[in-house]
Amino acid sequence: MKPACQHRSSPSCTAPSSQQVADFLAQAEQLCAQRKLRFTALRRTVLELVCRYDQPVGAYTLLDDLRETGRSAAPPTVYRALNFLQQQGLVHRLANDNTYIACAHPQQQHAGLFLVCRACGGAREVHTRQVDNAIARQARPYDFQVEKAAVEVIGLCAACAGDKGDG
């Protein structure tokens, strides 16, 4: 049986506090150790940077952030770190705009359901077993083994819909 969602009372996770980021980084380090994978300083820094944004962030923004911390890095370096983090379920890539968001539940295999605001760019990962089940049910007749799935729903968040409705 999988552990219960700690965020069960809310429909999605919001931008984490400093303590939550520290806890998440410790959890990521532990997951990598369990999987016998290297959680390098660069991977940790990139994950921390992704966590600190309150909306999805692009690789080039992360690259600029890395440079501000004194690290010299090239785009392939950031993309390799993001690819590793994505493979380990620590971040999700939003295909709509090629940005990244920290995963709310890296300890569990799950489909990502994201509500993405077309006006402000904000995104929320919504927690629902129904999406996981629906994807598996649709794949079953084709004998298809789902490894990863993401559903991106584009629309307007409450704040943007209230502002003007057309972004």
C-alpha cells in the first residue's frame, strides 16, 4: 500500500516554504541513495532552484540563476540535470511551454495533472487517482504499459479570470 498523501486536504501543492524545500531536498537525496544514484551538487542546486519558483521555470532561467550563484554552466549541463531529475520523478516537464515544476510526490509513481494558466503562466499539480486510473484503463486494451504520463489543462486561474478573462 502506498503512503497517504500528506496534502490530502488541499487539491494541489503551492509554492513551498524554505523548510519544505529543505525537506524536499533531503527526500530527493534519500530517494537517490535508495536507488543507488548520484545526487550531485549541481542536480541538488537545480532542484532547489526549481522548488523556489512559484510557477514553472525554463532551463535558461535556471541557467541564469546558476550563473548568479557563481557556477559556470552551459545549457547542456542544465538540461542533463533536469533530465535526471525528471527521470527520477523529482520534477515534471510541462510540454506546453517547455518549463519545469517540482513534483509534489516524488516517492510515488503517478500521472501528472497540471492546471496551467495561459495568462500568468502559473501551474498547479492536482492530486487525483482518477487520472492515473483512467490512463491505465485506456492503455489496457492495447497491452500498453504506462511508465509516465502528464495531462496539461490550459485555461485561466481564478485571479486571471477575475482580472480580465482574456489574458
